[in-house]
Amino acid sequence: MDAVHDSGPLDNAQVRRIRNDFPVLGQQMSGRDLVYLDSGATSQNPVSVMESEQEFYERRNAAVHRGAHSLATDATEAFEDARSTVAKFVGANDDELIWTSNATSGLNLLAYSFSNASTGDLGAGAARFALGPGDEVVVTEMEHHANLIPWQELCRRTGAALKYIPIDDDGALRLEEAAALIGPRTRVLAFTHASNVLGAINPVPVLVAMAREVGALVVLDACQSAPHLPLDVKALDVDFAVFSGHKMLAPTGIGAVYGRSELLNAMPPFLTGGSMITTVTMERAQYLDAPARFEAGTQPVSQAVALAAAVNYLDETGMDRIHAWEASLGQRLVAGLAAIDGVRVLGPKAGVERTGLAAFDVAGVHAHDVGQYLDAAGIAVRVGHHCAQPLHRRLGLSASTRASTYLYNTTDDVDALLEAVAQIRPYFRVDAGTHAGTGK
């Protein structure tokens, strides 16, 4: 990993050296050199991450927290060392990080735990999480389905009401309406740190302050922030946060929930079984403190070890450097796309802070056709509603095309996309009078 030891801002030359750590990027697709612009969905893995998981299976594979033999001790040490590494990466304490299979699993864990707190006698501490008729959960109009549907279902089960903060035409949250929505009945405020469609970075301190005024719990979806910008959950003052490993250089099947330790230890468990109990009789069970109480059964041990290796890679490269590089790529994307006739870019305009992704609509051409055209040019992008149907509906679209960058993308990748997008409407012989975003 020669490039990660360079100092100063990332540039194309350093990024090209970084790309050597990612074997998948060296292949061809459709007879063209692969231009991978779909890291917002799933990032690629460096060799060091793949080797870390293989090394675990070759030398340390055993059940964790269960065996008295040396191999089990080694496996447990690797597992908990990984927790410590990832917790430090997001500014958390070791006992405040719960392993999950992904962020969706983590959000469901929280919602179901709150639901369990609403159904019976689980102790005075659990009452803080109980919801019922008259209570409210507030989300935003830009949420990924993973941070919307679990709260919809929680409200359905408990009788609480779901409210949402609307966006304006540029995709920014209407903060004056947020201030009106978040009130004495608000029990939970759940929102994304950075939109997976708009690229917008939400004002976390402003929203947290609104929640604190009314005593609401704050849940942060950090899926599009943890991989791309420095993240400190303590400094942000959120109560819970979730993120997925597969978006940050790690394998699939691993994610994490951060929660304040005093909250996690008061919350009822979601999944129950082995490894999360102290005493069990035929009538009742008593549960361990967090994080064990939320980690029933056999855990994704090798994936956790690989996520720690991914975090080390990101740390060595420098999150500040990664964020700055991707921000510049994002601005290049937005400015270039906006300059193409018939293309509508979703989210903040050029010059406004955003992450290194851009979703767009090509007038008169369905997003799936756009994606197939780009694939034929060797360019991998995401098409569809990106698990954000309400957001697309608000913007008058059923689908869009999304290009998302990461630390291994160059300006050449962005320019290749822009050159290809400029050829799409002529290729499909779209009428020059067709307006972006309207289809007519």
C-alpha cells in the first residue's frame, strides 16, 4: 500500500497507486477498462482486507467466547480486537459497538428493541424506549427504506405516529418545518447523515439540538458517511448510529450499531439465544450487558476481522484526505452533468457541499436504459430508485442513475462517465425539446 503513506492531498497519481491494491479494478467489462462508479452500493476490497479474512480461517478459526482451548482464545482476541479498532474509528468505546450483519439489521435491532420495551414489564430502564399512542417518531423525506420501514412498522405495532421532515426542490431539509415537527411528543428522531441519492450532507448538530430540547432519542444512518468522511459519534452527540462494512472496503455480512452504553444496557434484547445470557431457567433468562446482549448466536467473526482491516486501510490513507478527494470528484461530477443538455442532477448544485456521488435523470431515457448504455462503455453505475421511493416521488421521478466515487476513483473515471452521458440522448434519438426530469 505505497500510496497510503504519501503525505498531502490525494491526487490522480496517488489514486492510481491505490488502485493497485484492488484487483477487481484491473479487469475489463464489455471489452473496456472497468470504470467502477457504484461504491455507494458496494465498495471494492483491497488485497489486505481479503488476506486478513483468509488468514483468520487459516490460523485462528474457532468459536469465540466459548472454548477454553488456545485456538478459541486466539479467535476471541481477534474478534474483540476488531471491535476495538472499529469502535475507535467512529469515536466510540469498545462496549458501545454491536456487530450486526449490516446497517439494515442494525436499524431493525433498534426498532424491535424499542417495540419489545413497549410490550411488557422489562424494568424501569426500558421504559425510556417504550412507545404508544400519542408518541411520535420523526424521520426525513430523503431516507433510505432501511431507515424508514423499520420505524413505520414500529409505529404500526405500538400505535405511535410517524412524521417526516420534508425537503425543498434542491433536496435540502426544510429546517423550519423540522423545528415545528420535533416537539414534546417526539420520542425518536432518525435521519441520514448523508443522502445515498442526493449526496447532501445533513446538519447533524442542528437536528440533534432540536431532539435534545424535547428529550428525543437520535438515530443516525451513517452508511454514506462512515466510509467517506471523518466520523465521531461522540462529537456528533447522537444516541445511536449504524453503518455497513460492505460500503467501506469490507466484505458483505458485517455492520455495526453504535449506542451509548447506558442506553444499550437498559434496552431489551432483540434476538435471544446463546452467548447473550447470564442465567437461564426453564421459566426465565437474565441477559448480559451490551454488547453481548445484542449478539446472540454465532457471530460474523471473520467478517469483523476483515472490517477492522478495512478500517486500518482507511485510517492509513487518511479520512480527511479521502473526504477532500471525493468532494472534489463530486463537484466535478455535478458541474459536468449539469452542463449536458437534457440532464437533471438531483441534490445540491455545484459549489454546495456534498459527498462524491451524483444521481441524475436523462430526459426521455429511462434510467435502466442509461445504465445499460453506460455498462456497454465499461462504466458501472446504479440505476433505479436506490431504495428511496418516497424521495424519488417527491422529485417527480420513478428512477434515476447514480454515479458514486470512492478513494480509488480518478478524475479520468469521472470524465469517462461525462463523455458517455453526453452521447446518450443522441444515441436514443431523443427530441431536443425534451426537458430533463419531465420526459416531455
